[in-house]
Amino acid sequence: MRDKIPQIIKEREGIDVDMDCVKDSDKHLYYLQKKIVEEASELSDAKTQEHVVEEIVDVLEVIDAICFVKNISKENISQVQKEKYEKRGGFLGGFVMKKSV
């Protein structure tokens, strides 16, 4: 969960949140990988422009956390993204594979 959520729940509802703080990087990565699936699912379900933006922000936040845990720079991500785009293209064309023959 986001770092400030326990504090927000405490202030809003007056209750404490039962939680753990994961310090082990492998465990942290495990939970972040579960979180990215959750956030991607929420993005997939988003209907309004505002909701889509909110969910993209959440996905990006989790990606930033994964990069931090794995010590991956944004420059490295950008370089690999560029290389992959040059080799395989992007997703702007709207192509959907029906069947591979």
C-alpha cells in the first residue's frame, strides 16, 4: 500500500491499520509484483478519463518502486524501451492479433 495510507485511515476513521513493513528486498519485490497486477486490473476497468489517469499514476508509482528495489535507473528503462520499440514497434497502431498461423 502507499506509505501514507495507514496515517490517512487513522485520521479519517480513527483506527489503526494492522500492517507489516517489509525490509527484505525479495519480499518487497514479491508484494510490488502482486500490486502491479492489482493496479493494472484497476486500470483495465477504469471508464472515465479521470479514473484512467488515476490508475496510470498508480501503475507508474508501483513501477518506480520496483525500479528502486531492483536498482534500475529511469535512463536504463528509457534505453531498453527505445531499443524494443525500434525492433518490435509500439502499441499506438491499434493492432490486435486474432490468430497466429
